[in-house]
Amino acid sequence: MKSIEKLQNLIPLGYLFLVVMGILKESVYFYQLKINILKYSTIMDILISPIADLTANPLILFFIILFLLLITLILLLIYNYRSKNWVKKKFNLNDNEPSTDIIKSKLKKAFLLAVSTGILSFFLGIGLGGGKNMAQKIKNNKLEYKQKLTFNTGETENIFLIDANSAYYFYLIAKSKSIKIAPIGAIKTIELEN
């Protein structure tokens, strides 16, 4: 029963951590494009951002799950070899038979540290890499303008869609390096090419 209560206390903290990581990723990504994304985001965009990033590509979700399983497996191996000298040295245990409660506590801290560092690296890496890549493509004009945007006025433009959230589209028109931001209400349709 105590473990369920501890888990119930950790779930909101874990989700809060993911939300902060999502905000960090979006901010770093759009900062490189000279956009303060928090001005254009709703609270729902911020709350859904980490889940959207994790599920955007099946490979990302697969590697996150693989990462968590790998850390768990490593820590289980360490627990199984808790009487070995290298484990005692690494976790500052005395030469007596190590207490299982002490080792479990230290392994939980190691697990949380490894997972939080891994997730921080993941979100920061996606934000930095994606933003830098997009900024370079814009600078070198290496974008393909395959999407077609139709405004409520009937005017259409070929665009490159950078991103969208629940309130705005972020896009470029051909032969322009200026990012345009249009509210979703001003757009009649957007045609995406497969």
C-alpha cells in the first residue's frame, strides 16, 4: 500500500518534469528561429507538448522505452551483485553485508538521476538540433515548399510549414527568409503533401 501511495505522489512530479522539458525543448527550438514560442502557446499546447514529442515518431517512443528498460536492467544487475567490492565502493557501503534497504534507496536515487538526465538530454538535444537544422535550411534556402495554404479570403500560397500549435501556424513562403505566423482562424485549409 505504501508503494502505491509513493507512486501516486511521484506521477504528478514526473509529469511536471516532462512539461518543463517540453517547454525547454520548444523554447530552445524556436529561439534559434527568433520566435518567443511562449507568446504564441496556449496552456494546452504546453501540457501536451512532451507527450506529442514522445509519440511524434514510433522510433522515439521505442528508444525511450528501451532506455528505461536498459537502466532498470543495469540497476537490477548492480542489486544482484551488491556483495561485490566494486558495488560497495561505488555506493559507499561498508564491508559488512550491505543492507538491502540502503542499496534499494541508493539505486532508486541512481535510477531517478539517470532517467532525468537522459530525458533532459533527449529534449534539449531535439530542441538544439532541430532548431539549428531548421535555421540552417532557412538560411541556405534548402526548403521544399510543398504545402498549400488557403486563407479565408481565398488567396493561396505555397509554403513550408515549420510547425503548428492549437492557435497558430508557423510557415515560410517561397523566396522569403521571414517566418510568418498566422492564426488558425485566418486559414481556411492547409494541403499537406505525403
